[in-house]
Amino acid sequence: MNHDPEKARKALLAKIHMAKKDLGMDEVTYLEMLKAFGLKSCKEADIPTLERVCAHLKGCGFQEKGRWGKRPRKLVEKDPDCGPLLKKIEALLADGGYHWNYGHGISKKMFGVDRLEWCSWRQLHKIVSALTYNAQRQKEKALGKEST
């Protein structure tokens, strides 16, 4: 599991903005709420403050959708070989600390396909390769930071 403080901070910021949208907060209401925490913007907040803002939003009725998002469903009749590739993609996303939407973004960027479950077997295989390469790059990057 990745314990990068900047990644945790970005995840909290994303959660706050999802909550703002889910709760239907307009900009004025959102800024008033931040003012109650002594903030003008979430960008200036530290992690403990962001966690308090998230707790407040949960108290207002925000419900998280799940840590990794909704798992894509693949029509097994269409191509039974895609199921294992989607499971591999799920594992690589989880290991990297990424949401399913990250995977959907890769399919969109690489192939112009909006959702992973709409990709062909060959496209999914290439996405697995890309995620594997990214994981190796992140691992090398982390090892480089430790040696400095």
C-alpha cells in the first residue's frame, strides 16, 4: 500500500469535491462551509483539516461509493477471455492505489473507448501492459527516492 502524503492529500481533495457535487452544494455554500474550518480554499489545508472537512460532509449526508469505484461488468458471452484481464487490471489498479476511473481514462486515452468493459481482449491486454509498466516505473521511482 502506498503511504505517499501527497497522494493521500489529493484523494481527500477529490473526496471533498465529490461530496460537494453529490450534496448539490453551490459555490457560496461550499465557501461558507470552508470558512467555518478557517479556509478560503481546500488547497491551503493540511491533511488533518481535510479529514475534518470530509467528516463534516459525511455528517451532512455524503456517502462514499466505495474505495475503488464500481467494478466494470464484462459480457462473458461476448468474450470469456476478458474476465481474467479485467481481474488483472483490478489488481494493478488496487496495488497502485488507483480508482477504476483511472483505468477507464487509460482506455479512453489509448483507444478512444470510454469504459474498460467495452474494450476488446487485445485492448485490455495492452492496458494490462501499460499498468504493469507504470507499476514498475513507480517502484523504481520509490527506490530512487530511498537512496537519496
